[in-house]
Amino acid sequence: MQVFYNIHELKLKLAEFAFLDKTIGFVPTMGALHDGHVSLINFSKKQCDITVCSIFVNPTQFNNSEDLAHYPKTPENDILLLTNAGCDFLYMPSVDDIYPTDFHRTFHFGYLETILEGSSRAGHFNGVGQVVSILFDGVKPHKAFFGSKDYQQVMVVKALVKQLNLPIEIVSCPILRESDGLAMSSRNMRLNVQERKVAALIPKLMNEVIGMIELLDIEEAKKWMKHQIENEPLMTLDYFEICDAESLHELKEYDSTVSTVLLIAVFVGKIRLIDNLLIS
């Protein structure tokens, strides 16, 4: 695997493969990689000729300076993991390489900015749009692979591609989970032993809700979830919503003919975790 720190050098290298009509798959990450990221690399390798991964902790998508400062960084382990996974190229830019002094880009994603992650993290999705648009400019992938744990973010990236009229297919890949069901996340490594044990309640409670909404109405199921979270001293609920999976509009009643997604954000101690479950 070849590592690049400058976007212009990466562009020159990838242009060689574009000239040969090779398909390029891209996996953008913020590092602290785990098996969930490896699964994205594997999807790319199966579907594309060349796989590129980026590692960049993007400051513009953090609205909490403490969260940015403490975001885990494991570059040596990341490089080893990607090498073993068979990734072809890794791009590890500095902030200056991504955001030159003359940088000016602002994006608007309408309704998606006003709900869930957009409501809880002001400016977050504009920051996502900024960095993803720059990375897409540099890599020029045919396909880009994102984990579906960030369900709303995948929808935002698809909206970005449509806005910019980019010839890029966005591939949403399944959530990988630990043996106790917790969704794999770089933030999991910041949990202490007790917090990690409590965090495993998140998918368990969501699975219970799936069974409940067929018997109770949605509002009752949401009240039940809130009560369960409030009764756990180490957990604080940010949001829990049951939405139309295509639009993310909040559902008032369950309809088995409508694709439905359960989405949650919860603090375990000081660590904010998100998860979702899709009901097809």
C-alpha cells in the first residue's frame, strides 16, 4: 500500500489508472479503524479495480471542541490494518492540504439539516459536505463506500452528489456489530469497562422496540425507550425517532408496507454513540 500526504501527488497517481479505464473505489474515514472499516475496504475491492482510503479527522464537522480534541488517533495501527486488508492507496492529509487559505464552500441539505444529527449538531452536515466534496475532487472515484451506521450522513452524501452532479455511486454498507450487538465505532474505544457494558443495551432496547411497535403505537414505544434510558444512570438520551427510511420523515404510526428505520443517539458517560435498525 502506498501512502500519500499531498492531494496533488495522489491525483497524479490515480490519473494513471483512470487513463487505463480502471474503476476506483473510495473509503473516506476519520481513522481509528476497526473491522467495520475493513468491511468497507472489502466491498470496494470486490466492486472496483483500485481501492483508496483516506484518514482525516475533519474539524469542520465537529461542533464540540472537546470531542474533536479527544477523537481517537491510531495511525500506525490504521496503516497496518489497511495494508493487511489489501487497500491500494492511503491518503493522510494535513488540515492545510484539505483546507487551503482560499477555501470557500457552503452546502445546504434542506430538511436533513433540521432533524436528528442535523438538529443536535449545528453545522455538522455542512462540514461533511465540505470535506467530502474536496475528497471527491481529489480522488474522483467511481464508487464511494460508507457505513450505514451513519444513516443520515449517507443520505446527505447522496444529496451532495446530486447537487454537484457528480458521476459517483454512493454505496451504503451494512453495520458491523460486536459480539454483544453494539455497533462498531471508533468512539467505542473511549468507553471505560462499565460504560462499554452499558452501551450494549442500545441495540438490545432497539430490537425490543421493533417488537413493540407492531402492538403499541409509535409514541408509546418512544416513551418506553426514553424511560429505559432515563433509568440507566450512565446513559442520557439525545434522540430516538422512528422514521420513513426513504425520507427520514417522522412516522406517527407503524405501517408494515413502509420501509422504516429506528434511529438513536445516546450519551454513555460523555461519549455520544449513534445507531439505527432498519425494518424493511
